Amino acid sequence: MNDSPKNKNITLPPTVSARITPAGGLDVLSRNEVTRLRDASGSGLHALLRRCALAVLTSGHMSDDPRSIFEQYPDFDIQVLQQDRGIKLELTHAPAQAFVDGQIIRGINELLVAVVRDIIYVATQAEQGSFNLDDSVGLTHSVFEILRNARILRPQVDPNLVVCWGGHSIARDEYEYTKQVGYQLGLRSIDICTGCGPGAMKGPMKGATIGHAKQRRRHNRYIGVTEPGIIAAESPNPIVNHLVIMPDIEKRLEAFVRIGHGIIVFPGGVGTAEEILYLLGILTHPDNAGVPFPLIFSGPREAAPYFEQIDRFLRLALGESVAEHYEIIIDDPAAVARSMVRGIDRVRNHRLDNKDAFFFNWTLNIPYQFQQPFPPTHEAMANLRIRHDAPRHELAADLRRAFSGIVAGNVKEEGIRAIETSGPFLIDGDADIMEALDELLQAFVVQHRMKLPGGSDYEPCYRVVREGA
């Protein structure tokens, strides 16, 4: 049934109200769980459920302003109803694009189930004290439990999951290249995991679907890993068939490296730089010496200067030896896939030798400072220690936090509000690192890698200063 907006003077997208049966994976909830999901108070889960559900229902929405979706669907609501035969999801003024002939699209239904499942599971476990968040081991176990509850971990399967990172705002030729790489991975029976959004998160999945189809491969996995602060700005792309919502960006990043058997980085912006520094900070930690983890930077010929600049920045900040942990392959999708397959073979042999699981990388040590949630506040950004005298993995951790703060200022609602209230974040540190960082960030702005094109001119949410200035 089509609804009409309350304000007749504003043209809003068409909406539908419907009561739907969840598609698998969510048979029953307790009365307490339903009550919490319906609770619209500050301590309740309804606001979080509404935000994440609307992101799923607008799959493919091309905007990275989390507030724009709610401006288009101001009357949207979702309620979880307890019934004798299970639960129902009642959608009011939901985006009509999620329906075909009055029926919700099956894939979107499944992603809605994932939203409800993950939100209530994390909240319930936290309330019961099931997660020990005070040490590194406990944090890793919380990541494991969330992934296991989401049915992401698959035993009795040889390593074959490649994580693809890259920007949501990329040029057309870069997007087409990610599809070509995904196609080559699909031909080699590789499953794909991304951040679930558009751009470089969608392209590899789209390419892999063709490669998988040519090989007549079924039961393919296109895993999207996101978190509440980012999902509204990067709605899941339509190819994602396994969605998991981690509680925060740090657990999201840990999930990537725990379940992935290798990572390919495509061109991107500050979010991609954050991911690179997170992984390199872990791989350069002394405890992880000798742990194989294939990492490839790749893009079309036009992207060569982008990766040259990333490479220069990493070498300057973290030392020349950091380049031992990654390979740069330009304009050769087949070479990327072949190199990744060889790397996964090394991972498989190492896991066998160390009696480690194929489905979860227990051996890799992730230091506590990489697991602690980083609040995107002006004080936290100003207190970052970006200096050469810090241990290399600790410097990488603080650089990661700097980029994380910029991501928050660009696309996360709480970060945007902080910038509007108190002005840009200040990032301070050693002069040569700050100079290289400023150059890198300015290049991201010029290349339109900070925000999706089509909006107003980008207004930086940060200001780079040099120590002692």
C-alpha cells in the first residue's frame, strides 16, 4: 500500500507500509528482547534498530550523509511484534524501492533479519556481562562470538576468503577495475568480504558473481561487515548475502583480519588509509613476525600515482621495511588473483603447522591499543602521539586513529555534529609526518575521495598543524 508524506509541499520518495515475516535465521525472540527493540528511550534499542533498518531498506542509496536518508524518509518506523508463531516486522512508511509488487525483496528481508539479530545479540551479551572488554583476549573472543552468532564462521572449508578494502567514492575506471579483479577471484573460487557499501566494496562482489557463475559454483559468500556509525552512510550493496553489524569500528576491523585469508586494497580515501594503517600496525608488531598475511595494493594504470603516494607516506612514517608487508600490482587483475592465491596457500600451510583454525585467525596478535574504541572528539584527536620516537606499531595505531577521526567528521553523525559545534579537529605531530599527511589528505580532497561527488564542495573536518607551531 502506498503512503503519502505528511508535508504535502515536499516531494518525498514513495513509501510502503507492510507487515513481513522474517526470512530465516530469526525464529523467536524473548519478550524482554522484543521490549528492548521497541524501547525508544535513551537506553533502548529502537533508535539504533530504526537507523540500521532504514540503511538496509535503501540498499544502493548513493549518499554518504547519514542524515539525508532520514530527511527523505522522516516518518519511517520499524516495530518488532511478538506473535504466537514467531515474530513479525512491521514497517511503516518504508522505502518503496525495497518492495516488488507489494512484496519485500528476499535479499533485503534477509539483511533486515541480520540487523535485528546483531543488535539484540550484542546488547544482550553486554548486559549479561558475557563479553570481557577489559583485555585483548576478551575483546577477541567478543569478536568471535558475534561472528559465530551471525553464522559467518564456516568450518571444514579450505581458506578462500579475500577481504577487499577501498573507497566508496571512486572514479568509474577504478570501479570497473575492482570488478575485473573480483571476476578473476571468482574464477578461482574465492569468496569476497568487504565493508558492504558502494564503490570498491561493491565492485569485487559484482565481478565475482560472474566468475562464480562461469565455474557453476554455488553457495558463494559475499560478506559485508559494517558497524552502526557507518551503515547509514554506506548502505549495504545489493550483492551482500551475509551481513554482520559489529558494535564499533575497532571490532569491525578485527573481524576483517580474523576471518580474511588475505586483503586487497583498492584506491580509496581516509577510511581506506585507516584500514591500511590498522593492518600494517598489526603486521609490524614483533609478536606477528613470520605470520603470513597476503596484502596487495592494486588499481588501474590511472591509480598508480595514488599508490605511489600511499607508499611514500608509509615508508616515511613507518620506515622502509614496512614495504615488506605489502605488494603493489598495477593494472593486472589476473596477476592480483594469482598472487593472492599463492599467498592463501602460505596461510593454509601456516595454519596447518600451527594447528590454527581456517575460519578464524587466532594466531595473529592484535595489541590492546588497536582494539580500544576511539572516540572521535576534539580532545582525543589533539592528544594523538604522532612522532618518530614511538614504537612503529604504536605510531601506526595513532595514525589509524587520526584517519578514523576524519572518517567520523566526514560521514558519521556524531562526528559531523562535533565539527559543526567546535570546528575542525586538530592533528599534531612531527613536522615531516605532518607535512606528508597534509599532502596526502589534500590529494584525497582534489581527487574527490573524501565524499561522494554531487554534493557541495568538501569542507575539511580537520586541520594539520606541526608540533611546536
